[in-house]
Amino acid sequence: MSGRAVLVTGASRGVGRAVAARFAAGGDRVAVHHRDSAGLAEALVAELPGDGHVIVRGDLADPAAVRSFVDAAADGLGGLDVLVNNAGVFLGAGRPHPVFGTGYDEWLAAWRGMIDVNLLGAANAAWCAAQHMRGRGGRIVNVSSRGAYRGEPDQPAYGASKAALNAMGQSLAVALAPYGIAVAGVAPGFVETDMTNEHLKAERGAAIRAQSPFGRVARPDEVAAAVHWLASAEAEWASGAVLDLNGASYLR
């Protein structure tokens, strides 16, 4: 089989869709993962250049489902060379959970929902993928967020889950390097996707765009380009790094 075997979680829309398209354009075979958007996944696979692409389904919050779809991706692609942990959840502007103004049950639900997917789901996917990469090497790229560093006062569970994802990735970078597996991450600011669309409307959108001196937010293909490079052979020495992609909207 030609090209690498690449699994992209949450690939049916937004950044994940752009990432899947970027790898396919480079000649790789892609496993397009989704949870409940089969139609979008099928449409994407139909558009991807090349052949050998597959669709896998599963809920990141379900450990058994994670193992099942990672194994299915490896089976369908003839192995696994790259995992892109892109899938994540964000409660959105209509469902913030600040300390004051949020009931305790809502607070617990917000934290559990975020941690189960954004951290534990990604960690479980990495464990499962590493089993297939052992003996052949590979790449794991985690999609984090500017919020891991800047803080998310209205969405503290989101910021915390992404900060933990970065720490997890750096721990794995050390643990997996002897096996030829490099682990890195990207930390975008706002990206123009359906997940952030409600934030980018009207006056609030203008304020968000003004956070960057470029006066805009990122495009999904810009994030995809960075992910694609971090997964390349040339980027092995970037293992352990988390690349800021926020248009100078937040510097650290």
C-alpha cells in the first residue's frame, strides 16, 4: 500500500476535515472518524483524493468504543502510522459554566463531559494507536487550544482539559521516543468552524477577530498544515513541542 496510514478523530467537519484532506492530498490513506455524522464522513471520503480511505465510528467518551475504532482503522488501513487527536467538545456560548452562576450538578456535568472526551478520549486513543505503531514507529499529534495557556474563565473545564492534553502529550513524547514514536501538539486560537460559529457572529465576532493584529481568526487549512508538518519525518525533533497557532493573539 502507498502512503501512510493516518487516523484523524473528529474528521467529518471543521479542523478535522481539513486535516484529513491535507493528509490525503499528500498521498496518505486516511481513516475518517466520526461519532454521529455518518453522512458528512461519507461525503468527505468521496471527495478525498487517492484510495484506501475508510470510515470509523465511535464515541470518544466510551473507552471500549475508542479501542474498537482505533483497531478498525488499523485493520482497514493495513496498520497505523499517524494518529491526530482532533476530536473535542466545547459547550458553547449558550452553556458556560463559571464558578458563580452555575449549579453544582451543571458544574459536575460540564467537567465530566469535557474531561471524558478532550483528555481521556485522546489518551485512550493514543494508547490504542501506540500498540499498532510499536515496531514501526509513528506520529501522534494532539489538537489543543490557546485556552490551555490563556485560561477560559467561562469554560474552565475546557481550558483545563486542553492543558492536561498538552501535559499528557509531553509525557508520551518522552515515553514513546525510544520506539520511534514522536508526539507533538498544536494550540490554535479561534478557528473558523461550525463549533466556533456562534462566537464569531455580530459584535462578539468583531471583538474576537480584533484579538489578533491580523484582524481575523485562523482558517482550518492553516491548522491542518501545521498538523501535517508535525506528523512528517522531518519533524521528529519537534516531539514534545506544542505549537501556538493564534495569529499573535496571545503570546507566552
